[in-house]
Amino acid sequence: MSENRPLWAPWRVEFIHAPKSGECFLCGNCEVNPDKPEEKLIVRRGVAMFVMLNRYPYNSGHLLIAPYRHVGDIAELTADERHELIDLTAEAKNVLQSLLHPDAFNVGLNLGRAAGAGVAEHLHCHIVPRWNGDTNFMPVLADVRCVPEALEATAAHVRGAWR
């Protein structure tokens, strides 16, 4: 660590600034692929959609629900895909409620970069468990989010609770 860098510097979130491969990390999840890093975070597979733990969560249990197809807008989904998206979102909420007992949830789609989509080209719905008082000083002072458990362990718990 360089002595002249302030704690709040944007280099703390290196994954945002790191070179990108150009590949969509949400694509290619139609089939089980144990060699793919994301595979360990997938907790549920549907017909047209899958559910995975967010690699960079806002809170413990932060899930992404995405279509297997590479589409960037909810208007591009078929009726069956839209229904499955909502059904999986409701199921995910129930699973997280029974497993983590949060006080509330944030659920939403960021459609386009200006709306906050990190991967605007591939639609994904966020479901984020929230607890009263769950924000703290760490993101403000050190650009760090604290989660109490390794992501793969959380994914295994969610996968088990979904059954």
C-alpha cells in the first residue's frame, strides 16, 4: 500500500477499475460448469432464469436473478421469462426471509448505466436483505463492505434452504 494514498481513494474498489475481459459474467450459465467461478455462487436454476449470489454484495444474501439469454431490457423478455423472473424473485425473498430473518428487502432492476446498472447489457434483478441499522461507517471511511461469511458458504446455505 502506498503511503501517499488516502483511505477513501477509488483504488480500494479495484474490481471496478480493473481491465475487463469483455465477456458477460451472466452469460454461459445455462449449463452447469464447475470450472466457472460464478458456478459456486449459483443457488437456483430455472427454465429461463437463474439465481446467484452477488459477488460484490451490498449485504449478506444479496442475490441476482438473471435470464440465461443476453438481453438488457425487461421489455425484451418473453411473457414466460417475465413470469419466471417474478416467481423466482418471490421465492428468493421467502428463502432469504426464512434463512436470514431480515427486517426488509430492496428488490429492483437497474435498466441502463445512468440508472446504476453495472452490467447494462444483461438484465438482472437484485434482491437485497436489509436489517434495521445495517449500514455503518465502513463504506464511508474505507470504501469497504463487511459481510459476516464467505460468499461460497452463504451460497451453500441459500441453496440448502431453497430445497
